[in-house]
Amino acid sequence: MAAARSTAPPTHAAPSGRTRGDAVREAQRRWEAEVLAPALERSPERRPSFTTLGGIPVERLYTPRSGPRDRIGYPGQMPFTRGIHPTMYRGRLWSMRMFSGFGSPEDTNRRFRYLLAHGESGLSIAFDDPTLYGIDADDPEAVGEVGKCGVNVGSLDDMHRLLDGIPLGRVTTSMTINGPANVVWGMYLLTGRAHRVPLARLGGTTQNDILKEYIAQKEFLYPPRPALRLVTDTIEYATRELPRWNPVSISGYHIREAGSTAVQELAFTLADGRTYVQEAIVRGLKVDEFAPRLSFFFNSHNDLFEEVAKFRAARRIWASVMRDEFGAKEPRSLWMRFHTQTAGCSCTASQPELNIVRTTVQALAAVLGGTQSLHTNSYDEALQLPSEDAVRIALRTQQILAHETGLPETVDPLGGSYYVEWLTDRVEEEVRRYFDRIDQLGGVVAGIERGFFQREIQEASFRYQRSVEQGETKIVGVNAYTVDEPIRVPRLKISEQARRAQSRRLRQLRARRDPSRHAAALDRLRKVAETERGNTMPPVLDALKAGATLGEIVRAFQDVFGPYRERSTY
């Protein structure tokens, strides 16, 4: 019988008197002299220097000498570089959550049913601009925008229509809403109650990240400090009443879409997260009461390795922030759970079918980076709201990654890569430098008021756009490999019918509600808003039950808080 073959890895002992580090350095020196130098003499490299998409210098080769490996750890334990779950996707795949919404509530309800029937595992609601800005459909400012870039929801009745027949006790729902998030969330909670689903069983996420609105997306309704108070109200209410709900999804996605680098996206997002935690603790909540329900939302762009490093660094930084700055003790308080969306800003109107490839690479980065939930953009993203065919291809992209590629079979498959580990460390270093700058300014709100974040993003965006226009950065189909052909994409047109229908429903609502009950509910809302510590969620729910519209509740808050005009940074 043959002797059993050893499965132990071969050893490469250094000669007597020399360390392994000495041997590695000597091997690299010989490679550079005997192999690299002649190759460069025959064929120089394409450029004198290389960087990531975000501008981090990239060396030719990374070796065991490139940095320490003592901060990788194991999945499911500090420092969580390799993932928050010990088995990651071997135990459960990421949630496939497609961002959907257009037209009237009935239009989007049909799209939800279509997606659930085709394998989507969670809903993600896109709201139109009037809803995002807290404007009713019959307001003159809403003309031309109702239902165009998302679904229009202006009342509790609309939310009932949007979620008709959806099993709210089994499906988790993500809602991308910020300025009026407390009001729209209130609509969802009351709809769950109408479906006879207890609050404790409702699961989902409200984006509700108002700080990033001032930094990047600009859909704010009130000045920063009272707006931050409203977010804290929702965190407190969810902590007390909804154990399965994530009351805020701290969002870097829009920061990246505005033109930031990967490092800026991560640094500014985590700085916002630190601010929400600080405010909740000042409110009187214990960190381990609410921290397990905080979640994050990131962009996944084209530089695969930079994105993977960003996600890995994000988990490690957040775990140390929660433990070392805030004294969190519960393991789940240290977890960074995050949703990822592929980069809409990378999609091109020219040769739009190429966006399928871009989206696949970005989705690959998100999965390799350990996301818990993923939305893949449709290839017609730069042209219109997605058609059903485009949505199906985007969803199938995730399903192919999940079931045909072997990606979920092992945890953190890029862990230990000399380059990825070095880049993870470098991203963390750059993020912590930003933390120091933000702290020196007096925190996130002070930085917003002084225009710090806006200037940083503008400068990064300008540098990137200039490199594209000068041809240094190549965008296939835009400034390289172009074709002169018409764009052939099935068009999805949203008519003005949604505005007419929604306006008619608002008139009918106002006609049938009890005027005295409605007025009293809004008066109570203003009185609670005028206090410094009273939680505004109960009066918001009462106002909705009294028939108040989204726009009326927002105006009531503005009566107390006033509007906000951003300081120009140009």
C-alpha cells in the first residue's frame, strides 16, 4: 500500500543566519535585476505611474513585504475585515433587492409583484421628486415630475394602494426617502397595522440619512440641526417599537454619485454614522439598544479592487469606532451591515448595452466585498426609468453570480491577496485622516455649514471629469471605441396621467376628512416639534390617521423649523 501523501504546504526555510524577510527581499531584488529590468528595456510600461480610480498610487507588484497581515482576522469576529458572518454566503445568499418605482401606486405595485414572481427577495421603493421633497401631487411645483423618477405617494391611502397584496410580514422593504422619511415611514407602519402585521414583525429599512442630503444629494427640507433631531426621533421610536426595522441607512451611495472618490465616500459616510450614534446617546439611548439596527448603503464603482478594499476597510473601521469610541459591547453592535447598489453615474447613454458589463463587474466587487444586499442597475439607467426587460436582465445578473460562478462557496476569496490587503490598509489610513479633519472642524454639521464636504466632492469630481475630457481616463463608448449608431432601447414613457389621478385623489381625501380633527392633529405636531426632546413620531402617525397629506405635514414642520438655504461653495 502506497504511503499517504502529505497535504502540508512546502516550507521555504531561509538559510542559516537569515530571516525569511531577508530571503524575500533578496528574491525580489534578483527578480527586479534579472527579469524586470530587461523586460522594461524591451517594452516600457504604458504609463509612468498608475493609480486606482480614486487616485491612490498603485505599485507594480505587491509582496509579503507590502504590509502587515495581523489585522485580517477571521470572519464573524473582530475586526470583521473578512465579513460579519462566519459562513457568509455559504449560509445565506445576499438579498437581491431591485430599486423600483414609477407612476401611480398601482403602477409600482404591479412592478413589485412582477419582481417578486421573478425571484426578488426584498422590495426597494423609489419615490418621485415631489415625494422626496415633501410636495403634494397637486402643488404647482410638482408639475411635470409626478411619477417620473419614482412612485408618487402623498397620503396614507396611497401607501395602502402601493402595498396592496404584498405580504408585509414576510417581505422586507427598503425605502429610499430622506427629508420626509419620518412621514413616509409612518405611512408604512400604519399600512402594516391595516394588514394586521404587528410592528414587531415589520422588517425593513428607511434610508433616512439627512446628513448626506446636505453633503451630496440636496433633497433637504429643514436646517441641519432640527433635521438631525427628526432622524433621532425615528431611531428612538424604532428602538422602542420595531426590533426588526433599520431606522437609518447611512448612505455613501449618493456621495459617490455626486463625484466623490471611494475614500471620500467611505470617510464621509462613516462620519455621518458617528454623528447619528452620538445624537442617539445624547437622547438617552444605550448604544447596544440601537446600534444593531443601524445599516449602511454603498456605491460599487468600476475599480474592482478599490471597491473590495473599501468594503473590507469599512467593516474594520466601523467595528473599532463602535467598540473604542462608543463602548459597544454586543457583537451585533460592531457589525457593519450594508446594502450595495452598482454605480448609476458609470452608466452611459451611448452603447447602453455595455452597461450590462459594467454592472456585472460592480456587482462582482460588491459580492467579493461581502455585501448583505445588492441592487444591480438596469442597462437603460442613463436614458430612462428601467423597462421590464432591463430590470429582468439586471436581476438575472445577480442570480448568475449567485448560482453559476462559485463566488459564494468560500468566505472572503480575495483575503490574503498582497494587493487587496495593502489597499484595505491604505483606504483605512486615508479615511482616518478625514476623521481628524472633520473633528477639527467641529463635527459633521459644522462641516456642512462651512461647505467642507461640498468642496471636497466638487474638487474630486472636477479632477475626474478633466481626466476624462483629456483622454487620460478612458470610458468605453464615450471617449474611446465609439460608434456612430442610433441608440436602440425599448422606451418606457410615463404620462401625465399619474399626476391627474394623484391630484384627484388628494381632492377627494381633503373633501371627506374631518376638518377639525385634521387641524388639531397638525397643531399637536407643531407643539411637539417646538419642544427640544419630544418624539415627533406619535403626532406624525396621528396626523396621517386624520387624513393629513405628506405636503401638509412637511409644511407644519417648516412652520416650526423654517426652510434652509445652502451656503454656496463656488
